[in-house]
Amino acid sequence: MGAHRVMRQDDNGNRFLVAAGLERAEAERLAAEFEARGHKQLYWVEAEAQEQDDAAG
């Protein structure tokens, strides 16, 4: 399982990182919690890029 992050886009189109390093279920729960607040911002979950663990090999 990879790490996931929650992103936000405001009503001006600016995108921000809300939280990172989460399990997918936790990221989805957090995004849903923010969405439920009724603000104009858009929240979504995306997978974080996997780092190359064996860069030397």
C-alpha cells in the first residue's frame, strides 16, 4: 500500500497540500470531513509518488 495525500483547490484555482503520508482510507475520511464543511474549496485524494528506494543499485 502506498502513501496518499489530501489536496485542496480554492475558488481561485490555487492548489494546496492539506495532509500527506496517510493510508488511503484515512486520506479519504479526511477529505470527506473537509468536504462536509460546505466551503467552496474542492478536496481530493491522490497517491504520493513512490521514492526510488534503491537508487544506488
